[in-house]
Amino acid sequence: MKGRISNKLGEILINPEVIAIYAGTTAVECFGIVGMAAISMKDGLVKLLKKESLTHGINVNIEDNRISLDFHVIVAYGISISAVADNLIENVKYKVEEFTGMTVDKINIYVEGVRVID
């Protein structure tokens, strides 16, 4: 379902993929996030996604103009996962709400792997 904002001049419809791209770009800028992850259902492998395909690691649900986001991420080795998750939630919630004008209800983070950063 698309996000819908009504004003006196008409309506604005926001495609969930636009929100996913914006949220993914914001997420990979966060400290401790190496990138988004894609899980192969066929063999259960997790792979790091390139910047062009960030939306494959993010699910966006919109109900009653309230956004719910699911992130599948790979975090940096040696950094507190809870600190990374808190930072990700805070940054994404603020920026997506500012960008869309809608409320972010829930952000779920699924840590799919850990990578060493050079």
C-alpha cells in the first residue's frame, strides 16, 4: 500500500520502494553498519548487497499512514550490536518521518551477519 498525504491542493502518494531506498541509504550511513543483507531461501546463504540493490534488504509496510520497516543488516565486528541497532533506529526514524511526513511505527532489525572492516 502506498503512503497517502492529503492537503488542500490534493494528494501525495508515496511508493514504499521510495521509502525503502531512502531508509537504506540512511541505514548504511550509520556507524557499525557494513551493509544490507539478502538471504537466499534456496541455500540459506546471506550475502552483502551492493549499494544499487539496498531495497532487497528492507521491507516496508504502510497501514493507515503508519510505516513499519524491517532491516536485514550486516554489522561490523567488535561493535556492540545493541548500540548499532539503537543508532540505526534513531537515525532512520527521524529521517524517514522528516522525509515522508508520516509516522514510523516500528523498526525491526535482523542481524544476518558480522564482517571485519579494514
